[in-house]
Amino acid sequence: MDAAPTVFDQLQRVAALLDHDLSRSLEPLGLSRARMHLLWTVHHVGPRSQQQLATALGVTPRNVTGLVDALVASGHVVRAPHPSDRRAFVVTLTDSGSGFVAEAAAEHARTSRDLLESVDAGDRDAFTRGLAAVVDRLERTIRDAEQAP
Amino acid sequence: MDAAPTVFDQLQRVAALLDHDLSRSLEPLGLSRARMHLLWTVHHVGPRSQQQLATALGVTPRNVTGLVDALVASGHVVRAPHPSDRRAFVVTLTDSGSGFVAEAAAEHARTSRDLLESVDAGDRDAFTRGLAAVVDRLERTIRDAEQAP
DNA sequence: TATTGTTATACTCTATAACTATA
DNA sequence: TATAGTTATAGAGTATAACAATA
């Protein structure tokens, strides 16, 4: 018989399940994780140049070109001319793109409520605090690892 | 100013951070996530045929062919003849592969301990219970969604 | 000279379909 | 006939490098 799963195991399991759940909800709408991520980022930081999006997403500018191409083709974003720099485009959500992000946000809120309700009422505050602490610790670990390579 | 992050947001953040951390630790060793997943699976379920690995990993047999090819080339696994079915191979870890999995397991244990220690001592039990409840809920949600498509 | 986005090229992971050798 | 694994082909996501237009 196996030992009890560690916190790491469980968090990995959560990651896999979230990924599975997200992909499942996105697929019928013809949107991949990477494209949704770009859509989501544009929604949250506002219309930006492809360079800025590349930085925000942590991928190369070339990669953003491909993702924006696909999202333009599917009608979720448009490339608008940059007001002061004729080399650059400003990537902006269409109504369709905005509606899509709003729907996704609503579903996230639903899932969030369900997940929190699945936690015993007396454990909820401690769980929430613990989760925040874990996020902090992971962020710090990664920052440290990147600063001293 | 943004509202406080939801449980969903935080779990997604954890997923992204874990992914980042794992990729970072694997890259210098020349192992991708997908290959490590196969290695890990062989370690946990024991030497298996490629068909069985495909089922365990939730990918196509063709995909397993490619991953095993790469892991054979890097010396982490070998294809042994199946004792009773001459069509099949049994994928087995080499010493190098086993050593690698052991190292990864040790690092996971370390990370797990660090993460749990980052949670306030009084919150730890509730956090652990809450995490288990969330995993259960996610698994149930996905199972339900797959049974009634 | 430096930056923005693109073309060119390549690699990994993934999938489906057709094929070979065995069962 | 059915199964195990492979070849053939395709597509998404990612990367680097070289190049055009513009800053």
C-alpha cells in the first residue's frame, strides 16, 4: 500500500486536473490554452504591443506572432496600428474576444466557489491562508533560483 | 486595485509555478516533462508494454513510441523483449533512469516539506484536509463531465 | 545603432490513419 | 480477426537567427 500523498503530489495532481478541466472547457470553443492565455492577458493588462505581450507571457515575440495570427483568424482579437510607432501593432480584443473572456471568468468564479465549498467550513480560512503561503513560497523559490543561476 | 485572488486563481498560479519549477529542474538534465512523466510512470507501475504505458499516460501508442525512442537514446530506459508476446516490448528503467527518478523523488520530498513549513503551524492540518477535499472535488467534476458528454 | 515584427528553420508533443508482424 | 508497435503525415507551441521597416 502506498504512503499518503505529499503536499507536492497533491498540488501536482491539482495542476493536472485544472489543466484537464480547462482544456476540456476550451476545446469545443476552438481555443487552445496558449491562445486563451494571450486573450486573458490582453483583457487584464489592456491593449498592448506584441513585444509587451511577449514579455507578459514569457514567450518569444515570434511566438506571439503565431498566436495573434490565429486569434485574428478566429475573430477574437484585431491588430490596430500603433498610434506613435509605425513598426508596432496594438493587439485589442474584439467584442467576441471580450465576451469569451467574460464567460471564462464566470466559469472560473463558479469553479472557485465549488472548490471552496468542498472544503469543510471550519477549515476554509486556514486553507485559504495556507494556499496563499504556498504561493508565496513557490514564487520566492523560483525568484531565488533565477537570480542565482 | 484588483480584488483578492480567488481559490481558482491561486490554484492556477500554483500550477504555473510548479510547471515552471519542474521544467527548470529538468532542463539542465536534458529531460522534458513528457519524458520525465513516462520515466516516473515506469518507476511506479513497473516495467510495462508500450500499450500499457500509453493507457497509463493517457496518450496514443504512437506518442509513446517517440518518447521511448528518446529515452532509449538518452540511456534512461531500454526496450526488452516481451517474454510471451513477440509483438511487444517491455520498457524498463536503466540504472541511470532509476537514479534519476530517485533524485527527482528526493527533490519532491524536499519541496513538499518546504511548502508545508511555509504554512502556519496551526493551519497545517486544515490546509492538508482542504487540499484533499479540493482534489476530490476536481476529480469528481471531471469524471462527471466525461461520463455525460 | 536599436527595436518591432516577420520570414525561415527546427524541435517536441500530440493526434489519426495505414501498415507489418504477430497473436 | 484483433492487437502491438511502427511509418507517414499533420498541426500546435515553442525556440533561434536573419531580415525589413522604422525609431
